[in-house]
Amino acid sequence: MAERMNGRRKPTGQGLASATPTEGGARSSLPFKFDRKTIALVYDFDGTLSPRPMQEYAFLPQIGADAPAFWAESNALAKRERADPLITYMHLLYRKAKAKGIRIDRADLVAQGQHVELFPGVEGWFDAIAGYVKSHAQSHGVQLRHYLVSSGLKEIVEGTSIYRRFHNVFASEYWFDPYDLPFPKRVITDTGKTQYLFRINKGVENLGESINQHMPEPLRPIPFANMIYFGDGDTDVPSMAVMRKNGGYAVAVYPAGKAKGRAKCVELFKAGRCDFFAPADYREGSDLFLRTCLLLDRILADIRVREEHWRLGRSISRAR
């Protein structure tokens, strides 16, 4: 794991372990090819890419529910029943729809995604960041991926204009049954999000496969040092903590002009939860764009350092 000294990361040796002596004094074999050159940008959704919870744009209006009242009722119900808040809200949505005589199936949820508002510049962000990485002097052979990890509904995300931009989407889902209320199929909690960071790190993105088996750092295809997590508040603290503890990066965002949101980001920054924070303006040239590019500069340089270390180790091995 990475250590931090005077605000800077102490080198972890990620990608270099195979070139260092083992306990017995022998050197372990180096991989034939240095291929840990994928950069992963990982995003929360509600409050990070979109100003409000995705259910508020179409689902709640469709069933005639007031957003603040719905969330207050859901939270109170979860507390009273000692239930998981996310399972509670997923169940309450459909219970209220049924009470109104409104049937909402999977296709309806996907269609609702068209109504979800995104922060300024989000739609153009993916191409702009890809263009920046591609133009970088040290980007040869580097692959850029975007991931979404959200407690929101995957079905709604599928209907948004940016769904196709993600290499993979991990979000809560329903089982759908034509004769009764849909039942939660997958629920992603605040702490549960961290599982998916490790899935990305280990390259085990098939949810049918376990990630509990030990995998040595040099074999993990996307080192945490190649990852940046974007979030907006307390619900993202576990993911930010895991990311930074393992040598990755975290960026906090808030709606422009919202003092309360900025105060929360300042708190996260002071607590060492994030490397940077900025208004949720994803347009090229914004503070968020420029600070993300600074982190990408560091990641690209680190990739090249690790690759050169690998080359040196290979040359030594062949010279024997």
C-alpha cells in the first residue's frame, strides 16, 4: 500500500515487485510484457455527474411523489424497521407506484434516463479527456477507461446519453416479474462500492466471479496508482479512502455556487479524503478539467517510470 510523506506518495513499487530480490535472495521472473498501462476514471453518479438523484427526474414525478417527502419517508422507514436504506428506497418506489395504479417496468426505467440532467460539460468530457491523454508525450500504448459505480438504478443510467461512454457500469438493479413488484437484484451501498474498485483493480469485472482470492500486486491489470475516483460527499468517503490508501487519487465535486456543497468538499480535502476538489463543471478548461489533467500527468509519468524500471530489469535478466 502507498504511504504518504509530507503530502506526497511514497513509491509503492507497484509493477516493480518482480524486479526486486525475494526473501531468498533470488529474483522472481519478470513478466514478458509490461501491460499495466490502463488508466481508469471511476465516477459516482448522483451529485457527481448529475445534480440530483436520478429517480427525481422522472420516476417520482410519474408516481406523483414529492422528492423531499419521499426521501424523508424512506429514511424514516429504514430507521424504524432497521432496514438497509437502499433496499428500502427501491422497495418504496414500486410500492407507491402500485398504490397509484402505475406499472413501471424495465423499459420504462430506461426511458426515464432520457430525462436525467447532467452537469455542464459532462457529455463532452469523455472526448476531451481522451484527447488530452492522446496528445500527451507519454501516452504511447496507454488505454483510458471510464467506469460508473453508483447506488442509483442501472436501468435509468442505461437511458442516459452517456451510458455508452462507460467501459462498465456497476449500479443497483431490479429483478422484474410481470405478476408482482420488482425485487432488488443488486444493491450497491456506500461501503459496497469499494468492492467494485477492487474488481476494476484486479480485472475481475464479471460479477459472477469472486474477488476474494489473493492476487499479487504485479498481476493486477489496473493498479490503484492508475485510478482516479470522482465523488461528491459523505457517501463517497469509503471509496475515496480505499482509493487514496492504495495509492490512487480522489476528486470531490460540488454544484457551482452552492456554499454547502463547497463546504463539504473543503472538509473532505482537509481530512485528506481527496486530492483536489472543484465545481462540477466538466467543460474543457474548467478547474475540474485542469486538476484532473494534473493528476493524469502524474499517472502517465508514473506509468513510464514503472515501464522503464521493468525494461531495465528485463535487460539485466537477459544479460545473465
